Amino acid sequence: MGAFVPFAAIVASALFILSLMWMSHPSTARRGVRAGEIGMVIAIIGALVQHEVVDYNLIIIAMIAGAAAGIPMALLMPMTAIPQRTAISHAFGALAVGLIGAAEYYKHAHAEYAGGFVMWALMFEMLLGFLTCTASVIAFAKLQELIGGRPVSFPGQRILNGIVALATVAIGATLALDPTQTWLFPAFVALALLFGILLVIPIGGADMPTVIALLNSYAGLAASAMGFALGNKLLIVAGALDGASGFILAVVMCKAMNRSFANVMFGGFGSVVASVAGGKDDRIVRSASAEEAAMQLENAGSVVIIPGYGMAVAQAQHKVSELYQALIKKGVDVKFAIHPVAGRMPGHMNVLLAEANVPYEQLVDLDDINPELPQADVALIIGANDTINPSARDDPKSAIAGMPIIEADRAKSVFVIKRSMNAGFAGIDNPIYYNSNTQMLFGDAKDMVGTIAKELAGGGSGLH
Amino acid sequence: MGAFVPFAAIVASALFILSLMWMSHPSTARRGVRAGEIGMVIAIIGALVQHEVVDYNLIIIAMIAGAAAGIPMALLMPMTAIPQRTAISHAFGALAVGLIGAAEYYKHAHAEYAGGFVMWALMFEMLLGFLTCTASVIAFAKLQELIGGRPVSFPGQRILNGIVALATVAIGATLALDPTQTWLFPAFVALALLFGILLVIPIGGADMPTVIALLNSYAGLAASAMGFALGNKLLIVAGALDGASGFILAVVMCKAMNRSFANVMFGGFGSVVASVAGGKDDRIVRSASAEEAAMQLENAGSVVIIPGYGMAVAQAQHKVSELYQALIKKGVDVKFAIHPVAGRMPGHMNVLLAEANVPYEQLVDLDDINPELPQADVALIIGANDTINPSARDDPKSAIAGMPIIEADRAKSVFVIKRSMNAGFAGIDNPIYYNSNTQMLFGDAKDMVGTIAKELAGGGSGLH
Amino acid sequence: MNALSADYLFVFILAAFLGFQLIKKVSPLLHSPLMSLTNAIAAVVVVGAITITGEEGATPLAKTLGFIAVFCATVNLVSGFMITDRMLKMFKPRGK
Amino acid sequence: MNALSADYLFVFILAAFLGFQLIKKVSPLLHSPLMSLTNAIAAVVVVGAITITGEEGATPLAKTLGFIAVFCATVNLVSGFMITDRMLKMFKPRGK
Ligand SMILES: NC(=O)c1ccc[n+]([C@@H]2O[C@H](COP(=O)([O-])OP(=O)(O)OC[C@H]3O[C@@H](n4cnc5c(N)ncnc54)[C@H](OP(=O)(O)O)[C@@H]3O)[C@@H](O)[C@H]2O)c1
Ligand SMILES: NC(=O)c1ccc[n+]([C@@H]2O[C@H](COP(=O)([O-])OP(=O)(O)OC[C@H]3O[C@@H](n4cnc5c(N)ncnc54)[C@H](OP(=O)(O)O)[C@@H]3O)[C@@H](O)[C@H]2O)c1
């Protein structure tokens, strides 16, 4: 046994590493999940067989309860709810980290640990853990639209945040230097929790994915800190991997939106959505019917479908897949152009389309599809807006200037499926709708795509 | 100080890692070297400031002497001697590892260490260290042609090797279990050294690069083992990085030759070179003059130059660069096709051509150039043979069947610069020389290319 | 900071470097499953929770906190791995 | 095998994984300089040699062996880094 514990840690770490390694490609990814699961089992066994552990009842009960809660959650969760699910699970994980830290704190609340390395690690762990917990809850609430997604800002906000931050750190430091001041501890926890809330409320709902990725890396760091405090290398490794992943995803998103972390965290982006949305003007907009679209699509040699957030909210992915099937049956070459931040989380579109059985080779990256678009006969935009907004490329004064876009406007002709002339997440006007080669297909993505697919399949009941 | 030592190790490791990270691309590679150097300095300082270290004289002397020997070596070494240089430096490194192990052994030659972890680590370290040392010396001698490159084989060779291997391991194990048997130690060292020799002599000279890469990873493992024995994490990390690198390079080479490790180590490959070389036959060979080649080259739209071992031995890289300059001046599009195992070490051609100021963007990989070759007007083969041998692709019974090749024969017309009809390293006949679109330019690569370049530059003194 | 903590720092740095190298190579196609996978892996904090809850002489408070922690972590790791697998099951190559 | 050795194994495994990830990404263009760079890095064994040679109560034998080891390792690291740099200096992008 004595020998098993350290080796369990090594093997588990190795398996977690392999798990991420295999995640690099769809063909090996599921093996990656297996590796991760096995690693986890080994880690848990390693923990259970430690001599220190004597009482198993509570542990077993908690684990059974946890599994009982987790399994249905995993099975019933609709794919469109993935972002919320990620947010709430960060809250759970961070809470666990925080509570473990608290328990450890009370164990170490003696003078001899004062100012010790373990104490500092514990405080850092709890700070990150508790703030990530509440922050994730807010993020969840915003994504689930339990509370408004609009950024909340009030006078003196920054000052307040600053004060809370300072107070939290100050009390944390005091406790690290003199752990016996247990009466201060609840205040520390409360402040950390409060700070988490304050951090997220000023951030717009659609920025939540970036926030979630950041919280992901915080949670990872917290786990590593716990590893430092408990002297557990496995936790250090797992935490570091998690931290790196969250950080990189956040960077990817910021790059793809051409925005800085600072701008995401403090920019109050998205507060303006309403103002511009649906601004009327006199430029001509050509709109077409499903029949016309169907006809042009089946006569096209190559079609690029560009899905966006609208496809997700309309849950149109299955209809889109039908459309894809109908088109390839007619010998049309169909590709999907996936923008890194299309939808509301990284890889959002890929998961939805994969769910609807679109082969993943057809899902093409921004950089690879743009050179092909000028040759495309038809670009069919389904509920995407900012990610195809040419002003990001052409108008340096635009709010999203410099954001890489899918250059749908370069295609020979363009169809846009959306319900209105309303703006997208960035809340800005989109010139593509007024181009002479653009035709609008107004309606809900699901209905509209469905009708077009029917038309192509030769059903042709038309719109209802 | 006490605190500095462990942190020196951390910082040094991090810098070594960054060093390899930056090595991934020419634009950052030199920064990588800087990082490595700084890491090394920090590591050395960390070692010097340990309290255990009291006597500095010998250390300083040895380091000055080492620098005095190393610097001129580094400055005067011709690029064509890089393979030999790598071999001999492995010998030095491995010797150092072995000697340190020996010193440590005598320190631990007491009953209480019997069978301990440290002892096993030490024995493993010395085994690898000493055998790598002599093996590298032989490799050096073969590359430097101090001894014949022909594989040495004699009846009962395998049995002898087996016995020596067993004896070495047996004595090593005995010493690990009972370190006090110091009288056995010299035998162990001697056997390890002998084993190194026996391992390499049956391997053909041109396989040395693969051997060197393998020895590289042995040396790395030995360093790691030393880290285990001395409880020095920095050594473990550096050793692991070195080991990984050597191993991957060896794999790359074997893949590019479509051969297995086993075949390289025990195949006695290359023993047949003489037999086939220069085999006469009655197929027609078209040979051309430098003038004709020059004319066709300057009228070509696109030229692909395929250098091989012959360019290296002839030291023709500078003339080749002149030729390249002359051609681009005339508006010809010139690319270089680099086979992974062209020459006698990985990346051999790249270094030589870079030395001659050919911009690295022009050096194209096997996989990227092959699709372009059918459109190329002229493929100019300079001292390459096996790497362009079509029988690897067409003749399943060929000795190099399945080895990926640069498909020069697909080009509209082909020029081959070599001195004779002799075979290359693999010692097999090459059908490309008999193709109707192939013209041979017999002569030393340097002279021939030089003459062609002169022709193009309008000098035109013709062959001498 | 003592040699021990230096030791942990060592592991952390190596793991962080490794993490960056590995994640950078994950195809954007799989960024959503990646999130839930790392999420599940981070739930390995359950080992810490187990120790807290089960170790001898654990105070009632410690047991309670530990109990909740074990529960939360378990929810994450179970659902995390399962959802990741569910997502990945959906990614099919052409002609399937 | 004790917890300590397990600890070293931990570091070794992480470093090995990292090594593979890093080396795989090195462009074939640079395989020669890579060889000499890793070669120079491996010369860090000089730290072991330094301890042997300089530590108090080192036997004459240890001093001699250590001396040679320091010499050999120094030759490697000096020439290794310098040659690598010499090679890399030669790699020039177009229009230079
Ligand atoms: N993916 C991420 O990780 C991430 C993270 C943070 C922020 N974001 C941001 O989210 C945005 C994503 O861009 P996007 O182009 O995918 O979407 P978008 O710019 O948010 O636009 C979505 C469009 O879909 C339409 N729509 C909504 N519901 C619809 C329905 N039921 N049927 C048909 N159309 C519907 C809306 O127009 P109507 O209202 O007229 O129908 C809207 O214009 C980007 O600005 C990105 O920066 C993404
Ligand atoms: N690069 C590596 O890491 C590595 C490692 C192990 C093995 N190898 C092996 O080495 C070989 C490399 O292939 P390769 O095509 O580069 O070369 P090669 O197949 O060895 O052929 C070299 C050719 O150059 C000609 N040559 C020699 N000296 C010359 C001179 N002074 N002027 C003009 N021509 C000269 C020779 O023909 P003449 O005698 O008629 O002139 C010979 O046919 C492969 O078989 C590979 O497997 C490479």
C-alpha cells in the first residue's frame, strides 16, 4: 500500500496527460476520455487506500449521491445547454476546492503554522476557489437567462471592487500570518464570494464564454494550489493542465474577437446592443422566398453554409443537416464555414452539427475557407451576423474592427437567414445585408431551413 | 544560498525547455540557444555555490582547459564534419557520465547501500555511459574514415555479443547487490566499454547517423539515471529532453529509409555496396555537357534542385548557391527538394545550403515538393541517388522498397550530376539514369555545377 | 520557501509547459469537449476531499465540509466524462 | 523503490512527455542544429562532475575522475552551444 499511493499518483498523471494528447483529433479523442476515466479511478483508489483514511461511510454516501446527480445530468443535458452546464460545473468544482481549503485551514489554525508555506498556499487556494464559485454561478445565471445578460454597472463600481479585493487579500494575509485568528475566517470567505460576484456582473451575457474559460483556468490554479498545500503532485499536475486549457481557450476567443482580456473583463461590452438594434434606414434590402433560395441552391456547383448563434438558439442543426443531405444528393459540393467564436462557446457550431450527423471533414476553419469563398456560387448564412460582418474588415472605426471574419460577401451570391434586421451580439449594423448580391430569407432558422430542405427534397409545401 | 540551489535547478530546467521550444523555427532558434546558455550558466553557478563544494582549483582549471579545447573546435569545425563532431562529443559526454558514476560508486561502496535504489541507478547510468562512449568513438572513426565503414561481421558474432551483454548486466547486478566487491568493478567497466564497440562494428558506415541519434538518446537516459542517483531533478529533466530528441530523430531517419531499428542495428546494411556498384549493362545512358545543361536551365520556367550526399562530399554547396543566384537573376523559379535523409545526417543538406546563403524558404520538404515536380521543367539532381531512386516506389523487391523518395523522374526533364554510374549508399541500381528524359552530367559536383554557373553568368570557359 | 516547495514548483512548471503544448494542438473542432474534459480532470480534487472526510480524528466540521466537497467533485467528474464522451460520440467521419 | 524515487520518476515522466511534444514540433530544417543543441544541454552533467571534484573529503581518485569529467563536459557544452549558434546564424530568410 505505502508504495502504491505515490505510484497511483504517477500513473494517474500520465493518463491525464495522454488523455489531453489524444484529444487533439476526433479519431483518438474518445480514447482520451477512457484514459482520463481510468486515471481518475486509479487516483481515487490511491486516495482511499491511504492509511490515514479510516471512515468510509460518508465518502461512499457522498460519491453515490454525486454519481446519482451527475449521471442524469450528463444524459439529459441538451447540447445547446453545454455553455451553462460548463459554468455550473465550474461552480461545483470551485466550491469543492474552497471547502477542502476551509477544512484544511481549521486543521492548521495553530500558531506553529503561522506564515508557513502551507498557509499561504491554502489562502491562495481558497481565494481562487470561492471567487470562482460565485463568479461561475453568475455566469450560469446569465447564460440560462435567469438574470438579464446586460452588463450591470453603477457609479463607483470600480472603487468598490478595488476595496473588496484589497480587503479580501488583506484578511487572507493576516490569517496566513496568524492562523489563530479564526474569527476572521468567515469574513475572508464572505469577501471572496462577494468579490466573485462583483467580478462578473459588469460583463455582458455574450461574453460569458470567455469568462467561463478564464474561470476554468482559475479553477485549475486553485486545484494546483491545493496540491501545493496538501503536498499532492497529482493535484498540481491536473490543476496545471486545467489551468493551461482554460487560459488558451480564453486567448483563442479574445483573438477571434480581436479584443483584449481587459476589454472583456472591464469593457462592459454588449451594453449597447439595444440602442442600435433594428435601426431603420432607407437602404434597399432584397428579400427572397424559400422556393427561390432552393432553386438557386440546387443549381449551384458549390455552396458554403455559415452557421451562427441563430442556428443554435433556433435548434436548427437537424434541419441544416437535412438540407446538407438534400444538396449533396443533387451533387452540390457543400462545406460549412466555422468561425472560432460563432455561437456562444468555442466549438459550439461543431458540436451541434456533429450532433446532427454532419461529417466533421465538412466543417472548415475560418482560415481555410476564406480563400475558397470567392469561388463559391452561394454562401448561405444561417443565424450568423458579427462573424460575417464585412465592416470588421473594411471599416476601421467599427466596434469589431480587426475581428477576423468569414468573408461571405466575396461569394457570387449570398443568402441570409434571420428573423429581422436586428443586430447580433456586438449590436452593430451589418452592411452585407444591403449588398446587391445578398438576398434575405426572413424567418426562424429552423422553419426556413426546413422549408428549403423540403423544397429540395421535392416536397414543396412552401412556408406556413 | 540554501534557497538558491533548488531554484537554480528550476530556472535552468525552464530555460532548457524554452530553448527547445524556440528551436521549432529558424526565426526564434537563436533565441533558443541563448536560453540554453543562460540556463547552463545558472545551473553551473547553482552547483558551485553548494556548501559541499570546498575546493575550486581543480574545477576552475578543468573548465578553463575545457573551454580552451571547445572554443577552437567550435570555430574551426567545417560544416561537412558536423556528423563526426556530433559523434565525438557524444563520446565525451558519455565518458563524463561514466566517470562521475564511477566516483559515486566508490563513495557508495559500503554494505549499507547494498541493493539500494541509488546503487541500481548508478549501475544503469554507468552501463549506458561507458557503452555509449566507446560506441560513439567507433561511430566517429567510421565517419572520419579512420577505419573502414564496411560492417564488420564474423562467425558467432551474435553469440559473443549476447555473452558480453549478459556478463556486463550480471556483474552490474552483483555490484548493485553487494557494492563492497570493488574488485569486480573494473571488470564491469571494461565489459561495458567492450559491449559498446561490439554494438557498432557490425553497422555500416552510412548508418552511423541513425546510430548517433540512438546514442544521443542513450546519453540522455544516462544523464537522467545520474539525476536519479544524485537526486538532482535538473539532470533528470535535461536527460529526458536529450533522450526524447535522440529517439525522435532516430525514428525520423528510420521512417525516411523505411527501415526498422532492428534492421539498422543488426541488419549489417551496406555490406553489399561494393558488389553491385558500377555494374555494367547495355541500357542506353544519355549524357550531356555543362553547356547543354546551362542552356536548358536558363530556358526553363521552373527548376527543382535535388541535392544529396554527393554535394556534401564534393563541398559543392557554394557553387550550387551561385547557380541558384544566376538562375533567379534570369527569372527562373528555383526550389530545392530536401529529402529527410539526404546526405549523412538529418538536416545535412539544409545546413550546407544555408551556409551557402540559400534562403531557407527555398528548401522544401519531401511531402511538399513531390506534388510540384510533375509541373517542373527541369529536375537537377546533384549527388543524390537513393533518395531519388524510383525503384523504391515501383519495385516491391528493391532493397529500399517503400522508402519515400523525391519523385524527380516525374519532372519534364532530368539532369543528374555524379562522377560515374556507381550506386549510392544503398548500393543498388537506379533506373532513373536510363529514362529517356534523363541526361547525365558526369563529373565532380563542385566542378560541374561551377561550370554550369559560369555558363549562365555568361563566362563560358567550358569544362577543363 | 523551502526545498520541498521548490520541488512542487518544479512539477507545476513542467506540467504547465506540457499543458500549453498539448492544448495548443487540440483541433478547434473539439474545443467544447475539451472544456468539459479538463473540467472532469480537475475534479481530481476529490482525492483531497476524500482525505479530509475519512481521515482519523476528523472534526464533525471537517467531515461535513469534506462530505459536500466529495459530493460536488463526484458530480463533476461523473457528468464531465460522460458529457465529453457523449459529445465525441457525435463526431463522425465522412461515410459513416 | 521508495516515495523519493517515485518523486524522481514523476519528474522524469513529465519531462519525457514534454520532450516528445517539443521535439516533434522542430522543423526538419533544423534537425542538425537540434542534435548539437540537445548535446550541449546534456552537458549539464557538469554539475555532477563539479560536486564530485570539489566536495570536501573527496578522495584523490574521485578528484581525478571528477576533473576529467568536468573537462569533457565543459568541452561539450562550450563547443555544443557555439556550433549550434554558428549553424543557426547561417539560416537566413529570403531577401537577406
Ligand atoms: N463563440 C464564443 O465562444 C463567443 C464568446 C463570446 C462572444 N461571442 C460573440 O458571439 C457572436 C457570435 O457571432 P454569430 O455571428 O455566431 O452570432 P451573432 O452575431 O450573435 O448574431 C446571431 C444572429 O442570429 C439571428 N438569430 C437569432 N435567433 C434566431 C433564430 N431563431 N432564427 C434565425 N436567426 C436568429 C439574430 O438575428 P435576428 O434577431 O434578426 O434573428 C442575430 O443577428 C460574436 O459577436 C462573438 O464575438 C462568441
Ligand atoms: N541523412 C541521414 O541521416 C542518413 C542516415 C543514414 C543513412 N543515410 C543514407 O544515405 C543515403 C543518402 O542518399 P543520397 O541520395 O543523399 O546519397 P547517396 O544515395 O548516398 O548517393 C550519393 C551519390 O553521390 C555521388 N557522389 C559522390 N561523391 C560525389 C562527388 N564528389 N561529386 C558528384 N557526385 C558524387 C555518388 O555517385 P558517384 O560515386 O557516381 O559520384 C552517389 O551515387 C540514403 O541511402 C540514406 O538512407 C542517410
